[in-house]
Amino acid sequence: MREIQLKDAKAKLSAVIDDAKNGDGAIITRHGRGEAVIISLKEYERLTKAIPSFGWLLTHAPLEDGDLPERGASPSFGKDFI
């Protein structure tokens, strides 16, 4: 990803957006430090798509009674494990 100074990005905003739309995003710098990133909307949506948590997946799994083994009263590891 290329870096572009803020003043240059302002002057060429349309071209910077066209480049981002074509997959060539840009890091906008101010005083030599990165301040912002310009990427396409498609890339933004891909990056922000929610990834479900493991807990959500477990609670929404299409399981039926008997699909999982019953839990025993004792831990699955013995005293020697600790």
C-alpha cells in the first residue's frame, strides 16, 4: 500500500479514490506519520464482516438431543494430571 501526503491526497482525491476502488489503497500521512487509510468500500466491507464467536457457533449449532455425550460428574483428567 502506498503512502501519500495529505496535501497530495486532497489535490488528487478523485484519483486516490479510483486507485482504491481498483485495489490500490493508500495510507494518508501528515507530518510523516500515517493518519488514515483509504480503501475501497468492497475491501472495507470484507474487513468488517463480523466473524462469529465460538460461543455463538456452539449455541446456534443444529444439534439434537444425543448428539453430544453426557458429561460425567468427575473431571476428564485424573489427580496425576495436576
